[in-house]
Amino acid sequence: MYTPAYPNLFTPFKMRGVTVKNRIMSAPNMLFHTVDGRPTDYYIRYLEHKACGGAGIVNLGEVSVCDGGNHTPGMHSTIDNLPLFGEMAQVIHEHGAVASVELTHGGLNVKAQYNEDKDKMYGPVAGVNHFGTSVRAMTKADMDYVADKFAETAEFWLHAGFDTVHIHAGHGWLLAQFLSPLKNTRTDEYGGALENRMRFPLEVFRRIRERVGSKPPLMARISGEEGAPGGFTIEDTLEFVTRLQEYVDLIEVSTDDFSGIFATPYSPLGQNAHLAEFIKKSGKVKIPVYTIGSILSAEQSEKILTDGKADGVSMSRALIADPYLPKKAREGVENRPCLRCLNCTDSDNRNKHFICSVNPLIGREERLGFGAGGESPLTKGGNKRVLIIGGGPAGIQAATTAANLGHTVRLYDKNPELGGWLRFADIEGTHKNEIKLFKVWLINQLKQSGAEVHLSAEVTQKIIDEFAPDNIIAATGSSPVVPNIKGIENAHHATAAYFEPEKIKGEKIAIIGGGLIGTEIAIYLQNLGKRVTIFEIADQICSDAGDMLRLGILKSVFESGVEVKTGVNLTEIPEGFDTALYATGMTPNDALYFELANSAPQVALIGDAKKPGKVDGAIHSGYFAATDV
Ligand SMILES: Cc1cc2nc3c(=O)[nH]c(=O)nc-3n(C[C@H](O)[C@H](O)[C@H](O)COP(=O)(O)O)c2cc1C
Ligand code: SF4
């Protein structure tokens, strides 16, 4: 008899006659449209992938309800796009999920370049935002216009075939701005007391419901709290939601605070669950309450539900890392863990094609296809002999993928353990639990693939002659660059803090180099009770991190009390410190590749050995080197 591991998570329910098959929502991700507002096949296939993976509700990302409300180029809700939007809904339906689209208005946070009618750029009050865009204060007529645009756009998307519409009333966008006592300083009936601040947002929801009628379900994304002193509180939000439930059938509780939206590994998991819990346990809200924010596994989700903190969970990055998480949870298969590295958000924010560090296929479905289980879309039946040198993330990924494709694979690593530099995540206090889980998952995948693994074993000519590989893949990693400054012979590479702690003497530690590695080790040591100073030549630290990750790490630097000195070009080891460490870059270990370049028909160089970088470079190059075999 089948015994479900996560009975609460997989309990279906109905929203106004629409059946939702489980309690997992794929959160909004705005991606892959053209600059003139058309969705691309990339977007449609991405949504299909999400639906195939088993989420109960699959959301499209934000769509602005009108010109004047755009903070990105966005998709246009126009009749010429209707067939493509219909196809989006269709692919979601065909795999059994509920199709939803998120509607928003940027208000104070719009960007002038994405809005034609500059007079329609407005918010609760006038101001100039951090993009340098000037917005004016909304009149009553503007509010009527925007409320009608919300209603009209909701009707449009329902007509396109979507089952529901997710109204964005959180994350500091227009409706949340009205709720905020900090931002909404109006003195008329739309500002001041909570009753007044709720008036316009509630009117928007009322108009939508009036326009679409009682049949379709509606959902709302809200911020549980503003997360700033003097901002709206969870008590205010409860009051708002108590009124909102007249119009909507589900609320998803996030936060207005950016570090609570885009959390790094330095934040706890499920960092917003207490906000959903407050609303749910008040007993005043009768509609399903979902929580969003660092929900990374079925176990964690089930516990949230069992503890009565929420009725469902919404996941964004966990389903980017592995869209098949719901399906795998049902079948007792481990999902590919998300690292909370924010690479996806940062590549997206920089208008680059979106990249996930651990999932080479996501976002590329249109080009590469995708298969059941989210693994290789390519045909199996490989018959090559593949020799992989190096058991770090690149080598493991290459070996696993090649073996899964049917090739005969041998992996050699001179170290006694697999994992390469990911092994540092095993150390207590590094805040790298996600990397640790990922390392364990990678190694498990390798074991299941059937690749032969040789540890504490260097590759010799004898081994090559005997195995006679068709392909050699060199994944030999990288080594630290030693800065050429006076006294460096008395310093150690910063990773000594992890792997050779006996070398860290005394209290006062200098770290030369404030990239990600130096900064994260500085936080680690400071949290161990040391007094750490970072010396960085550039005018800022962590410039090798994307914007959102950098923001999160800087918060941790500040909270930990690490001292930062930027714009410092050291010519010698600084005085007055007990231990000096350096983290001034890595250089590829590629000598073996050059040595073996003619030892097999195909020889590839991957991971740090090709270009020192982060997990994404290792995993992607390992995966594609294997599919190229
Ligand atoms: C690539 C990407 C695109 C996103 N796009 C949207 C969006 O269009 N609308 C929105 O409200 N949130 C958007 N978000 C935020 C997520 O919906 C979610 O709130 C956030 O990632 C936190 O959830 P998580 O910890 O499960 O990732 C996006 C997040 C990512 C990673
Ligand atoms: S890029 Fe990083 S944060 Fe984003 S989904 Fe992938 S692993 Fe998670």
C-alpha cells in the first residue's frame, strides 16, 4: 500500500470550483519576453517544465496593468499576444496545474525608460526614486484609472485561459506603497490611519472581483510586514487581509524587506513563515494562507503545514533548481537542492539570460528540451569510454551525466574524498548548509549513475593505456594566486581558516582581498570570535557577487562587525595582526590537460581548471562536456 510521505502537502483543495492538486505553488518569475512585450517560446517551455514537475499552481511573473506602471520592459496584455498567452495557460493545464498570472503596478518604483506616457508615472505621493525617475502623486481620477486597469487586465488574462489572477500587493509595489505609513504620507482619505491606507488597495480588489464576477478564483501576494522601523506591521496586514478575503481566495505572504524576499544562506530557512503563521493562527482569515521565502524541500514544507503555520507553500528558487521537486517528493526521490546563491536573480536583473547554478537545463528548455526527472533530455545509449580527472563539482557532474547517458565512465581523484572545494561546506559555522546538501546530492547522483570512482588515485599513463578512453575530461580545479607583496611568506591562503585552522593564530586577523571568498571567510572568522579586517584594493568588497547576493552578504558583514578597508593597495603584509590571510584570486590547474591533449580522440577542460569561478561554471561545464561526449 502506498503511504504518502507528505500527506498535508499533497492534499488537494478547491478554489471556487477550480481544483488545485497540491499545496505547492510555483512562485512568479518574470522572464523571457521580448523588449516589445511578447512572450517567447522560451517562456512557454519554461512554464511547461514547471507544470511537468508537479506544482499545483504555476505562476507567470509580473505583468504591469498599464503604461506608467512598468519597472521592467514587461509583457504587454494586448490582443496580438493573446494566442501566446493562451498557449501558456494551455501547457500549464496539460500537465495538471492551475495557471496563474501576477498583475502589478510599480507606482513609486517605476523606471522612466519603460513607460511611454510619463504623466502616468505616479504613486501615493510624488518623489524621485532610486532609478532617478520622477513620479507624481495620484489623484482620485488616477486611482480610478489604475483600479479599472487592474480589473480590465485581470479579465483579459482570464479570457486568455488562465484559471486565476495573482494580484501583487506586496514587495513595495504600488498597493504596498499605499499600505505603508512611511511611503504614503497623504493627508486625504487615502493616507494616515490604516483604514485610509487600505482604501485604495481594497478598492482595486473590489473592482477586479466586480469585473470578473464570482466564478474565477483570485489570489493576492502580500507583504506580511514592511520590515522597516515605522513601517506597516503584521497586525496592520492582518487587518488588511481580514478585509481582503471578501474578494480573494488565497493569499501568499511574503515581506517588503528585500533581504526577506531574496534571502541568502545567511538567513534562516522559511524566513517569512512566522508572518503567515500570525495570520493563520489569528483565526480571522478563512481562505488558504501560503508562505513564501526559502522553502527548499518537501520535508520543510510538510512541517510548516503540520505545525499549522500555513495552508500551502510557494517556492521560487527551489523549483528553478529542480522543477521536479513536487513529483520527486511524491516518489521518494531526492530533489536537486537550491543553493540560495541568487545567481538566477542576479543574471535576470542584469538583463542576461537567466542562469541557475545547479540546474543547467532550466530556462533552456526551448533549446535543449527536458526529460522526465529533469535530467538529460538527450538519448541514452552512449558507448564511449570516458576518463574524468578530478572529483570536484565539475568532475562529478561530468561523470554522472556521462554515465547516465550510457557511457562507461571512470573518475579519478588524488584526494581521499569527493567534493573538491565544496568540502568546506561541511565545516560548522560556514553558513553553507545548502552547499553541503548539494555536495551530498551530487555524490549520491554519481553513485547511482554507475560511474566507477577511484579515490586517492592519480591518473597514470598505465591507467590511460589500459582504459583506452575515447574521451578525457580534465576537471583538475584551481590553486590560489599568491600576491606579490613583502612578507607574504608569513601569510596563508584564506581557506586555511577552513582546512588548516591551526594556522590561524591569535585574535587579530587581516584578510588581503575582499572578493566573495575573502569576505565570506572574514564573516566566518569574525563569528568565531576573531577580530577581522578586510583589505581590498577596489572601492568596494564582493564585486564578484551579483547585486542581490552582494546586498545580503554586506548585511552579514555589517552584522558580524568585520572591519572593511577599501581602496587599499598593500605593498606589504599589514602590521599589527596576529595572522595574515590572502584571497586574491585563483589560477587554473590546467597543466595535466596540456600534457594529455593528444592522449585520446577527445580531450576537454572543464570547471575551475578552465576558468576559476563558482558552482555554476563547474556544473554547467561538467554537464555539457558530458553531453558532448
Ligand atoms: C528569477 C526570478 C524572477 C522573479 N520574478 C518575480 C516576479 O515576476 N514577481 C514577483 O513577485 N517576484 C518575483 N521573484 C521573487 C520570487 O517570486 C520569490 O518571492 C523570491 O524568489 C523568494 O522566494 P524563494 O526563496 O522561494 O526563491 C522572482 C525571483 C526570481 C529568482
Ligand atoms: S541560481 Fe542559485 S539561488 Fe537561483 S535557483 Fe539556482 S541554486 Fe537556487
